[in-house]
Amino acid sequence: MKLSEIASILKCELSVKDVEIKSMNTLKDANSSELTFVSNAKYVKDIKETQAGAIVVSASHAELVPESCTALVVENPYWSMAEISKYFAPLIEDDSLADAQIGEGSKISPKAEIAKGAIIGKNCTILAHVYVGAEAVIGDNTILYPSVSVYRDCKIGNDCIIHANSVIGSDGFGFATNNLGQHKKIYQNGNVVLEDDVEIGSNVSIDRAVFGSTMIKTGVRIDNLVQIGHNCEIGEYSVFVAQSGSAGSTKFGRNVVMGGQAATAGHLEIASFTTMAARSGVTKSIKESGGTFAGFPLMPHRTWLKLQGRIAKLLK
Amino acid sequence: MKLSEIASILKCELSVKDVEIKSMNTLKDANSSELTFVSNAKYVKDIKETQAGAIVVSASHAELVPESCTALVVENPYWSMAEISKYFAPLIEDDSLADAQIGEGSKISPKAEIAKGAIIGKNCTILAHVYVGAEAVIGDNTILYPSVSVYRDCKIGNDCIIHANSVIGSDGFGFATNNLGQHKKIYQNGNVVLEDDVEIGSNVSIDRAVFGSTMIKTGVRIDNLVQIGHNCEIGEYSVFVAQSGSAGSTKFGRNVVMGGQAATAGHLEIASFTTMAARSGVTKSIKESGGTFAGFPLMPHRTWLKLQGRIAKLLK
Amino acid sequence: MKLSEIASILKCELSVKDVEIKSMNTLKDANSSELTFVSNAKYVKDIKETQAGAIVVSASHAELVPESCTALVVENPYWSMAEISKYFAPLIEDDSLADAQIGEGSKISPKAEIAKGAIIGKNCTILAHVYVGAEAVIGDNTILYPSVSVYRDCKIGNDCIIHANSVIGSDGFGFATNNLGQHKKIYQNGNVVLEDDVEIGSNVSIDRAVFGSTMIKTGVRIDNLVQIGHNCEIGEYSVFVAQSGSAGSTKFGRNVVMGGQAATAGHLEIASFTTMAARSGVTKSIKESGGTFAGFPLMPHRTWLKLQGRIAKLLK
């Protein structure tokens, strides 16, 4: 998409040479053919180091933009970013793509739908009513139970099992809100990647990234009815018990255990080998590995037990 | 259905002229061709003003029934209402209905099922394994991702997006219980209405109304794994974060935010622009708009922070 | 499967006559043609009474094994049991089974998938995109709404209703973990049994048993988005409100009520006629029937109300 078209959609002036913009990305990751944006005050300091070809900013930050990057000055950068995100969204399905490739030994139900451009590995079992979207890739020996939906561009590794009615790659919960309280969708143009030996229960939702990938690493075990927000990263062999969840962009180390109905806020980092008791509510990052926590607000499990003692006393 | 048949099913005497009863409705909304009931003491005072053609009541309330309305006197009105509700349930699918109508420019997967009597607007995208039930109506430009199920009679507006494996219009959780502890289903003969520009995540459940409609108004955003009970009304631009939910008949104003795993009891009213922090538990109505709340039992967010301070002290 | 093959897979010596092992089972239930295991210290005392044909044990417990039972001595019995469980898993689908049998008067959507070996009773309604697995049995007059998935070997009774996108029989969340933190799947070779007159909401997950059956007894009512772990037993007429759940192997008496988002830990017993308020967290068995509880940790509902009073005081 031409930068001049973007400027025209956003109704802002463009005083520099036109260039082709291939995609959108974060301030940190965008390259010279990508568009980025700043809406959160805490990232303003990073503007001057961006490698992006263009940036959507408010007037007050325009002068921080380096010379290599074209500033598109708008009133509400987040809203404008939402508006433009739609133009970078790929087609949901695309008839111009090549026929799906199915690996040797794979058994695909005639009642499954494998979209054009998808690639299925060897010795997979894909049951009725499964959907594998455009350009999705499924590894070898993977089992998709009935009514599993894998959205376009998602990648599932080898030796994975996904139970019935789980969804891999639905849109992350992203939208801008204007001062009338109206929302505008931020198209989620990233994907989900499951590495090898991952097992996912039934009725699980794993959202695709807004940019880049939501990552589920090797050996992860996810129980039923679990929510994984966009851009999360779940470390190797981590375990999510039923009805637990994480808001977006939280990074879990390896062998983290989330008990039943436990949940984490977004944009946190949880150290490896951390265990959260059932119904823990995590609102801050955990830096030290190997701890066991409980409660909401979260506290060391031992403290939580002490608190229960204090509460018992209160009741006397 | 003849009133005499209803009386006969309920084994109660009918001393008046027979009339045709077209449907069931609430005490407040029923008209002269409708049947209603009273089982909850708090509505007894409204009996004398009902416009209903007939009412299922216990003997102790029979004399409050106005002359225009026929009293069907039974031992357990709620149980009898459940028994009769079945007779007013429409067929799940109905081969006598007209063929589904599909608007210009809409792309319907051959692996989707559009039941007879359904109407699909223009430029919709309906992917594989979607189900659109009898007499359901889908507006223009709406996207239904794989394995979305829209039950009969439900209405989805224009420019809506519903993510994979979500269910619009499953039965509300309604049943009568007798003194042996057995349950009898109350058929849920209402529907769900989504207005325009609504986005629903994956694995969401929105139940149909027992009578009337469960309403999701313009611009609402619902994340994954959310529960909306029967007869709820979600106001414009309200936001439900993942794994939150509401029991039945609660009315939310506009721009209400329900944080992750937050939940409300049934039959409440939540004022516009109210924000509930993650995991709030709401058991009382909120009359004043614009507040921010947290905790279970619910309290102002500021009070909740103070409470955490007090708890920290307890632990010293 | 020959005992000698099992010994060879587990790399342990076999000094006795070879026998045919037909399946795996618990220490308590295994018979002379079954293999069992002990990994939990609390069951060590039961080893000497096992009727199993063979047992996977650590060296330290080998001498407790009775003469009628062959000890397979391994380093990590739970891990070895996981390894062997795979060999007893039936095929997901099996083309050698007889064609599905459909009872008189049943209406099956051509877009449903009824696997070979399945049996459907009379007057059932099975809508589009439903999956009924190998050797599953569905009773009479049962309704399966769109995209319901019933895994192989599960049994659904008469007069049941299962709402859209619910899953009956996905694998229980079972795996062994080694000292590198890696997981090995324990194949879930049991099933789920729903007795008669059970109604299940939408997007519900009920896991199959590892051995034996997960039981949902007559008249149970389960709302949307509920989790039932493997080997649970839900007593007659019990009620699970939306987003509630139970970890594995918990046994509920009759007419237990689990409020919205309430949850129980695994391996508990909950007495009949117990009521849990919304969001109760149950970590201990409840022996006396008829109580009402709330909170997490759980307490009598009256105590919980008192606690709220104490907390209000704290805030003054």
C-alpha cells in the first residue's frame, strides 16, 4: 500500500517522497517498509530510535520522529492506527492460493474444510467439521478433533493434539475508542504458533497476535475452556488448568503452572517454574523463578495460608 | 392453542368461554391472546393489572385476577408454566418454511448449514460449519467464522463479526423444581438480537430469552469464553473481557466495562459508563453512572485498594 | 497385548509365564487380565490386596506385590504407566466397525458425522456439524444441537438435550512429568456416561475418564461454559451454573447446586443437597448434606456474611 494512500485515508498531509508500505508493526520491530504508531506515553521515548518507514503520531510528538521515518500527524494515533489496520488485513479466504497440500498418510475427514493455501503434514488425523484456514500449516502426526478451528496463517507443530471445538487464531481483543465511546476494530494481522508436542483441551480460545505471533512452546499442556490473549508467549512445558487464562502480551517462562480459574493481567513476565494456585489473580510480573503463589491480589502461598489464619481469628 | 387444552394438560377446570392462546409472556407484557403466570411473591401485586388472556396461579392468588383474565388454578404455578411452555416451543427446524434467502455478494461455504426460513443479507462471509437456524436473520457485511451456531429466530445486525465456535441463542438456564427435587425444563421461546457493529469472540455463549429478546446493542465488544444469560440487555459500546459473564435478566447501560472473569448476578441494573475491575462479583444494582468497582462483594475500586492495605497490616 | 511386550517397552525383566493383558485399571478395580500401577504413596497399603494380573511399581514396593500379580519394576511408575497407556488406546475412528445404526424416527442432518459403530436411538434430532464417535450410543428422543462433539465410546441417555458446541468425552487432563519437566500423556481410555433427562448448555466440556466412566446422572442440569473433569460423578438432579467447574474424580451427591463460577478441587466428596454460592472454591469434602456454603476458602454461607461484616469494620 502506498504511503500516500495511507495519508489520504488518515486525512493528513504528506510532504515527502511516496514509498510502498508492506505491513504494520510495533515501534520496536518495524522496518523501513513498515508503518508503526505511538499512542502510549511510555513508548514516546523510543520514537527517536525507530527504524520504521512511517509513523502515526500526534502533533506533540512529531518532532521526536527521526529523519529516516515519515511522520503522519493525526489527532488520535490509536484510532488512526485502527482505521489503517483494516487495509493490511489479508483476505479471510483466498481462491487465488494453491490447492491445499496433504502429507502422506494423513487422514482428512471429507467433512473437514481445508482452505486453499493450507499445508498438512504426514500422518495427521483431521476429523469432521475441522477448519484449517488459508496458508495455515499443520505438522506431522498431529490430531485435530471435531470442530477445531485453525484460522489462516497459524502454525501447528508436530505431534500436537487439539481437542474438539477449540479455536486457534481468533482475533485478539483489540480496538480503539473515541471520545464518543465508540470502538474501532484493530485488525489482528499476526498469527498463532504452536510448537511440537502441545496438547490443547476442548473449548479453548487462543487469540492471534496483532503483529507477530502468539507463541505456545514445545510440550505445553492446556486444559479445557482456557483463554490465551493475543501476543502471549507460553514457555516450554507450562501447564494451564481448566478455566484459567491470560490477558494479552504476557510472557510465561518454562514449566509455569496456572491452577484452575487462575488468571494473569496483560503485559507481564512470569518467571520459569512459577506455580499459581487455583484462582490466583496475577497483576504484577514475577521475576524470581520457582515460587508458589495464591490469592488475588497475589501473594506467596505461605502468606496466603497465614492470611486465612488471620481471617479465622477475625471471625472469633 | 386452545385455552381448554391448556386447562386439560394442567388438570384444572375451565368455567369460561374457550379462546385461542397464541403464546406465553410475562405478567407485565402479556396481551389478551397470551398466557402468563405468577410464581414469585414480589409480582403478586401486579396481578390485578395484567392484560393477559389467562394466568396460571395458585389458589391463594386466584381472587386477585381481574375479570378480563381467566385464572388457571394449580398447585405449583412455576412447574405448570414449565409444563405448558413445551407446547409453545417452535420446531427446531421446519421443512415447511421457505428456502433460505441469500443476499447479493454473500459468500456462503457449501459446508455451512443455512436452515429453511433463514435470511442472509448482502456481502456476508459465512465460513464452513456455521449453522444459521430457521427464520434467523443476518444483516449485511457480517462475518461468521467457522462453527458459529446461530439458533432459530435470532437476529444479527449489519457489520457484525462472530468468531469461531460461538453460540448465539442456546436455551436460557430455566427449569422448575418440584418437591422431589426433580427439574422440568422451561422452554426458551424468545430469541437473541444483536444490533449493528457488534464483535463477539470465540467460544462465547449468549442465551436466548425465555420470552422476548436477549439484547446486544450497537457497538458492543465481547471477548472469548463469555457467558450472557437469558433476557440480558447489554447497552451500546459495552465491553465484556474474556471469561466474564452475567446471569439472566441483568440490564447494562452503555459503555459498561466488565473486566476479565468479572460476573454479575441476575435481575440487576448496571448504570452506563460503569467499570468493573477484573474478577468483580456484582450482586446489587448500580444506580449512579461512571463508577469504578472491584472485589466480591463489590466495592468502589478505591475502597478495594484500601482494603488491600488493611489486609497487608493484618499480616504484619 | 502380551505382558512380555509391556515388559520390553518398559525395559524391565519378566521372570514369569507370559499372559495376555487386556486393559489397564486402578489398583482397586483391576482384575487378573489387567495391568495396574502405584505411584501415589497413599495407595501403597492397597498393593497387597490387588487382583491385578500385573503391576508397575518402583523397586521399593516390589516386595509388597502378592504372588498372583506380576511386578514390573521401573524407576518412575507414573511415567511408565503413561508410556504404556498409549498401547491400550482404541483407534480414534475404526473403519472395520459396523455401519452406524439409526433408530426409527430419528432425524440426522446430512452434515452431521456419525462414525462407524455408533448407535442412535429413536426420535432423536441431530443437527448439522454434530459428531458422534465410534461406538458411541445415543438414547431415544435426544437432541444434539449443532457442532456438539461426542467422542468415541460415550453414552448419552434418553430425553437428553445438549446445546451447541459442547464436547462430551474429550481427554481428561492427565500426564506424567519427569525430572526434566517434560510431560508424557496418559491416554484416557474410559468414557463419559450421561443418564436420562440430562440437559447440557453450550460450550461445555465434559472429559472422559482415564479408566471407567465420568458419570452425569439422571436429571442433571449443566449451564454454559462448565468444566467437568475426568472421572467425576455428578449426582441426580444436580445443577451447575455457568462457568462453574470441577477438577477430576470429585463425587457429587444428588441435588447439589454449584453457583456461577464456583469450582471444586479434585478427589472430593460433596454430600447431597449441598448448595455452593456463586464463586465458591471448594477444597475439602463436605460430609453433611443440606448445607449452604460460600467463599474461597469455603465456609458456611452464614459465616461468610459475618466475615463481610468484619471486613466492613476493618475499613472504618
